[in-house]
Amino acid sequence: MITRARILVAVLTVVALATCSVALLAGSRWFAPTTAAQVLVESIRGEAASDPVDTAILVKLRLPRVVGMFAVGALLAAAGALLQLVLATPLADPYILGASGGAGVGALLSLWLGLLGGTALAAFAGACVATALTLAIGRAIGGSPVHLLLSGLCVSALTGAAMSVLLLGTAATGHGAAPALAWLLGGVIPSDWSTITAGLTVAALIILGSLLFGRDLDVLTLGEDPARALGVRPNRVLLVVVLATALATGIAVSLAGLIGFIGALVPIATRALLPASARMNVPAAALLGGTSLVLVDALARTVLRPTELPAGVIAACLGAPIVLLVIRGEAVGRARL
Amino acid sequence: MSTRRIRHYAAALTTVSLLALTLAACGDGPAADDAPARSGPAAFPVTITDAAGDKVVVRDRPKRIVALFDVNVATLDEIGADAQIVGIDDFAAAPKDAPASLPRIGGDNFQFDAEAVVELEPDLVITSIGTEDALDQQLRDVGIQVLSLGYPGTIDATLDHVTTLGAVSGHVDEASALVDELRSGIDRVTDIAADTAPVKVYYETDASVSGKPYTVGPGSLIDELLARAGARNVFADASGFAPQVSFEAIVDAQPAVIVLADAKGFVGPRFLGAVTVDSVEARPGFDTIPAVRDDAVRPVRADELLVPGPRLAEGLAALLGAVHPELADEATAAAQS
């Protein structure tokens, strides 16, 4: 099984690199691989561009978009995998603890106040505040994963109501409805390299953490008492996981808006294909999540070229049936054994 | 409501469900079936096909009209029906001779005060796209005649719209005169650019969504006006009449002129995310666009002029002036003479 898992992670890495490469070539202008390589090499060496328009499109616009989307997909899927493990339910996703609603409220609040440039930061702050609130309420009512889920449910309901009010508010201030909708549909293009770098760093740290502390996470899935008996402090692990996922979700939302399904469905798919080990599932989910979102975003900009579709919509349309097929395939496979 | 709000409403629908083509079809607008062209004011009853395709019979010349949507109000004012207007929405400019106390009946976020409309005891309410659920049905339920005229999406539809408003308000001759004046003004301006080689133009309506501005697509009024202004819309092959495009697609299109309908100082104070010429020129990769290199990024007063109302010839002249500055004076004179 471990061998099979290693092979799968290796395959996912290759597929991720291949998908990102193809995504770099696809868009309003298609590049031949040789042209793209030449443009990138020129740019890395700091040489004068032989075609400035190619360089502008490939290096200044498409590269941050592809890398940023990979970071977002990896963050969401890794966060989802972690939460599904520690909350012991395949229904968990990065948004289940209120981060999405919080980010939405933050984004809408900044739009409502007319702070268009501060939208990403406000989304990040909103995600963190809402998750902190979920954590505080969850601990106040008991502190177990179930209490945390219930608390997240309540915070999500509250932020949902707040978003509705703000959506009316942004529309009322004149012209906020379109950007607000874009945020909620995940229709934002990553462009800021410092946020993208932060996203990749956090994703790498989450993978590293899951490799180093995978045993603690796995033990936690046995239940709280067995975990304690084996020397793991469930609440501490839970706290670290929740903080890490809030950070991951906040950065992801600030980069690309609210993108659903990746964070929920990708970990379900990897979980169906891999043994229930955090050391395998979190890195695999991160790779598959990043790859999926890069693919989805490439489709979003090419299907109705030059018209852009929201990535979140395509992710939902493609993701749901594919994951159902994976789960069904796995179930059929198990039945045959 | 302003046309910009309607466009946002349409853009949101495009984003969510790609209903743009359906809406564009609505934009073809209703026509006055039996409105006699030159038979003077006493031509009632008048039968009109409304935006939903239903026959509406206006039995007598209306004495109390509530008009929503600035183009409806402006056109009624222009054809001498201003004295019949007893209420307008919150966004329309009041008729020139209207008292400051002219009642406003809402319109923020498509929320209308139906009770206020009923209190005005109108014998005709003229509405537009997007008000069907918010207002029209409620008024019909209490027996008030509602005429939903849709949003004129072409020059011909605009002229039909004027004719229709003349027929239902009992100002057939004035409407006919305005149609002639508009048609000849538009033709005179069109002639000016007829011999110039079409210039590639990118027309931006709203850039409040980070990295993915809205432009105009095929079948839109602006697309039609651009063709008459000696321009070729670089997104004439996009999907929908309010498509969202990426910076990448704009850089790829290499427009010779960029026309901004969303520039600070040229849009109302409630416009969220207005741009400046400098901010557009500073976008990543835009330094490779001919329009930016040649200082051909030009704002227009689109909300006042580039709407399907009585100032359309003037609007076309303004657009032509933005595309071909050397012809601006000639175009302005041609629109007025």
C-alpha cells in the first residue's frame, strides 16, 4: 500500500508540473512550447525581450495566474484534507469552520466602504476572525470536533446573514454588486507575487507539518481517549490544525475569491485512493488540488475565449461528477475484493 | 435606475448563468404595432407589444405617468411629455422643468416602493428590464397599467423606443421629429468616420473586479456605435454583450485606442472602482499596448451620452472624438446641426 501511495504521489507531481506547463501555454494567445521556453529564459536571464507582448502576457500576466491558482488549490485541498482527518468526517472542508463566510464578509465590507484595494487583506482578516470565533465558541461549548463543527455551522449561518445584508449594501452604494459577486464566485485572478509566495510557503509548511506530525494526526482519528492514551494531546493538535487551515484559507480567498469544491472534493478523492494516513493524504491532496485548480482556471479563460468564466463555477460543474465517479469506482473496487 | 446599474445586473446574470443572449434578445425592444406615424395626438387607443411580448392596449392619453429608468424619463421630457410625469425612480435625472418635489419611488438594488407608486394614482407606469418581479406584477395586481419597455440594445431599438414612448404618451409628432433628428444626426456623424480605416479599440465599462474588467461584446449598443465611430471593437467576438475579459486578453488584442467609460471624473461619485488613465497605463503588461505607448487612453462620459436616449447622436460624436481626436470637432458639429 505504501508503495502504491508513493507511486501515486510521484504521478501526481508529474501531472502537476505537466498541467502547469500546458496551462502556461493556453489562453487568449497560445504559445508553442519552444516560444514559451525562450520567453521564460530571456526573462530569467534579464535579457531584452525578443517579443515584448509575448513577455508581457506570459511572464507578467499568465505566470502569476497559474502559480497563484496552483497555490490556492494546494492550500484549499491541504486544509480540507487536514480538517477531514482531525474532524473525522469527509464532509469537512476549509470553509466548514466559517472561514469562507468570514472572508466573504471581509471582502464585502471593504467593497461597501469603497476600499477596493484592501479587499484581499479584508478577506484574509475576515477568514481569521471567523475561524477564531468558531474556535472560541467550540471550546466554550465543549471543545470536541463535533462541538467545533456545530460552532462552525452557527458562525457560517451568521456570516451568511451578514453577507446578504452587505450584498444589498454594496448594491445600494451604486456599483458594488459585480465585484462582490466575483468574490463570492471565485472570479478573482491572482496577481500579487508576495501573496502568491506566502501561499506557496504556507502550503509547503502544511505539507512539511503533516509529514513530521503525521503520526499524531493519524492517532487522533482513533478518537480522543485512545489518542490521549498514546500520548497525543487532541486539543493542542486540533488548535494547531485549525490555525493552519485558517491561515491557508485566508490566503487562498484573498488570492482568488471563494472557490468551492476543491477543498472538499479533492481530499475525498485522495482519501478514496490512498490509505488513511496524513503523511500521504495531505501532500497528495495539495498536489491534486493545485493541479485541479490550474486546470479549471485554464478552462475558465479558454472555453469562451476571450470571455472569462468564474473558476468556481467550472470547479463545481467538473468536480462534483468526477469525485462521485472516483468514490463509486473505489466502492466497486472494494466490493470485488 | 441608471443604465450602468442595468448593465451590472445584466453582467451578473451573464456571469452566473450565461443568459446574456436572452437579455440581448430582450434588448431588441418592443415596437409600436399600430402607432400611426403622423396622425397627430388623437390616436388612442394604442396597442403596444411590451418587452415580454404581450400586447398592451393604452386606451386613453395618460395624464399621470410614473417613469422608471433615466432613458425613459429623458425621452419623455424631450418629446414634451414632461408635464404628464408624476413620479420617477431614484436614479433618473428629473425632467428639465420638473419641480424639485417630483416624487421618487426608489430603485436602489431594484427595490421599489410599490405603495408610493399606487399613491401617485398613475394611469400608466413605464418600467424596464429587471423590474418585472420587483414591481411590475405587484402594480398589475392592483389594476395599474404597466408597460415594460426593456432596454433598447441597438440604434434601431432606440429609435423604436422613442416612437413607442411618443405613441403611448400622446406625443406622436414630437417623437417622430426626435427620431428624424436622431437618425440624421447619427448618419451625419457616421459619415465622418466612414472613410477612415477602422481603429482597433478596447472599450472598458467597469474594472472593479480585480484583473477582469467588463467590456462590450457583439450585439451591444456600444459595439454598434463603435463600428460607426470608425472603430473595430477588439472584443467583437466575445460571448455576451457585457463580457468579462482578462488583462491578458486585452494585451493580446493590442488595441490602438482604449476608451474608458469608467474613469474618475467621468462617472458619478457612487461608481465603485473608477479608474484613471494612469492606473490603466500602469497595469501589468499594458506598456506593450499601442494605445498606452501612444497616449491614446481616453475617457468618455458614457453614463450621460452613450445610453439609448435622446442624446445618442451626441454620444456617438463623443465616441468618435475619443477614437479619432482629429475628427472630434467635426463630429460634435455634425451631431448638433
